[in-house]
Amino acid sequence: MAAENFRHDPAIDRFNSMRENAYLNFRWTRKTVTTAVIGFIVVPVAIYYGTVASTNRWNWNGKRKGEPLAIKP
């Protein structure tokens, strides 16, 4: 049976314990602040800017072959 060949690895238990308790040892460092700013401010602003820049730029309604999709300003 497969259970006979199983060897318990304590490193896996230590890793699982570290991941489950990561919030207890969290500290604000330069790296975590940079990651937070990029992830929670820069990326959403970039997505918002890209969305606003391309909104109302294309018209897909009832277009036929050969007709442009771009809306003329």
C-alpha cells in the first residue's frame, strides 16, 4: 500500500505553520509598503486610466464589413 512508503517531512509542517501565522509576524517595511502602493494604488489607477481613455472610442453596433469601428472625434 502507498501508506507504507510515506515519510513525514517536518519542513512541510513548519512551512504550513509559517503561512498560517504570517499575519502575526507582519511588519511594515520598505518592501511591503512598496508592494502595497503598487498593488493597491498604481495598478488600479492604471486600469482606470486605460478604461477612461478607451471609453466611447469604438462603436460595435450594427457595423458591416468595411465600415470602421473607430468613432470620429
